[in-house]
Amino acid sequence: MPQASGPESAPRRVTIRDVAARAGVSIATVSRVLGGTYPPAPVTRSKVLRAVRDLDYVANPHARALSGASSKTIAIVLNSVISPYYAHVAQGVQAEAARHDRLCLIGTTAGDAARELATVRLMREEGADAVILVGNVVDDAEYKARMTEYAHALAAAGSQLVLCGRPPLGTDAPSIGVEFDNTGGARAAASHLLSAGHERILYVGHRAGYTTSEGRIAGYREALAAFGVAHDPALEIEAASLERSEGYRLMKRRLQDGPPDFTAVFAANDLVAAGALRALRENGLRVPQDISLIGYDDLPPAEDIGLTTVHVPHEELGRTAARLVLERGSGTAEARHVMLGTHIVVRDTVRPAVRRR
């Protein structure tokens, strides 16, 4: 993908004239080959398509609109469509897109960078108004470079990169960022437990390096410091995933060596909390009478099990991402970065700490 040489320079859009020159044919021939309006000689068609690939050519979206070929779409690229987190964000994008008479295209990557690149390229070639990338990432130098390349390539094609639930790229990349106060929500959740007298709080589900996970454990640690409670790394459990089965496995393993050395559990999300709850009950521990439990996200199964948790505005996250794109240039939405708030939902799984002898 073409990339800008610096923050002040934008890549020149490759035109149909460039393709014609590279292929050694007329502009009309290129137009006919790409439009499929006449069957050219195989050699000619091959030359044109090779030039298109070499130059990374994408048809001018404004010309496509004039010809009635505009796709009027927004693309959403997710790690998974099974997770409630991604499903609710996608629903928010869909609702806002429908309000603006746009269709949604959904692609999944399973977190694979190569599949993400292929999906972004496809959506760019389809002339999507925007490509919204959703999900937890490792925010390292390689990731930033890849996102910056996406942003410039999409902008050159008249599209827009939107990072949803991910940290912003900064002013050098033409992108929009929408996220929620991950750290603030975790700080509030841990403070809720600390205010109830819990000082031995087991954090279950940390995934080192991932932005969402790092934000949440940072809030947990900040709350401990604010209450004057010593940080104990032994109370932080790493996870391979954030699924219900992993929460169950981790809690079962923790309880193998005898009575719990904690009075409360802070789960990295509601699925982990549900798995941990099952393991606690199987070991004869009652929630909240013996162990208090708090989750994060406020998605199924939180309400069903009466889980105290942190509410994340998932659908609003998706709606805001789509709105910022669809209202750009109208004077009503000029923000490049938006931070949405979070709050605790108090249900039935937290009680004052029981002092053990």
C-alpha cells in the first residue's frame, strides 16, 4: 500500500492514466477491462491487471459515485462474531449506518494480521466509506506502523480508517479513534471492593501486552495504591484467553492447594467471572457470602447471574465510530478521538469482607 513520506505529505492518488501508461494501452482500454464492458485480448487484459496490481490502483470513489457504482458501505473488521463484545459493537455500527442509508460489510480475522491486511485491502477496493477495526491489540511499534500504513492507503482511496476500542495513532495518521475509559472502569471496580473492606483481591484474566487487559489491570493497581493496600503480584493470574472455560480452569487451579487466600475476585470480563463463579461453587464457596466477585463489560451472562460489573457502552462505541465517519465534513462531527465513559452496575455478588481468623 502507498505510504506518506511524512506528516506533511500525502501519497499521490494513482490514476487510470498511470495504469494505462504502465500497461502500454489507452485509458479507454483500461476502463473497459476494469468495467468488463468488452472482452479484450488475453494479453491486453493481463497487462492491465498486472499494472493495477503493481500500482495498487483503486478506482476514484467520486467517479464511481457519478457512475452509480458507489458501494455506500461501511466495513467492520472484527476478531470474532461469536463474542458478545464484538457483536454489540457491530450492532451499534449497523444501527448508525442504517440511519445514514449505508450498508455494513463484516469481516473477521481471528486476530491474524495477514487476514486483517487482506480484509482491509478488499474493503478499500470495494470503495467502503470507512473501515472500522474493532478489538484488543498488542500496541507495539509493528502494530503502529501497520495501522499508519492502513490509514494512509485508505485515505488515498477516499476512505477512512477508524480504530474502535483501540488506542489512537496520533496526528501523523489520518484516522479516527473511539475508545472507552478502560482504566477508569477498572479503578472504580477495584475501589468498590476495597470500600467493602476487601484487601486480598484476586485479579483473574490478565493478558500481558494487550491494550484492553493492560488498561484494566492498571486501574486495579491504581485503586490498591489509592487505598494504601500493598500490591501483591501473586494475586494476579495470567490467562491464555478471556473465555468462560479459562475462568473456570484458572480458579480450579487456584483452589487446589487449600482454602482461598483472598476474599474477593476481580475478573477481567464477565465470561471469566462466570467461569470463576462455577469453580468457586464447586469448591463449596458461596458468592458473595464467602467470596465477593466483580466482572467487567456488562454483557451476557452478567445480568443472568446477578453479577456486579462495569458497564461498557458497546453499542454506543459502534454508533459513535460510524457517526464520526458519516458526518465528517458536515460540520457536526470534527473530532478525531472520542473517549466514552464507563460505570459500575451493582447487583448481587459483592458483600463486606468477612474477617477470617
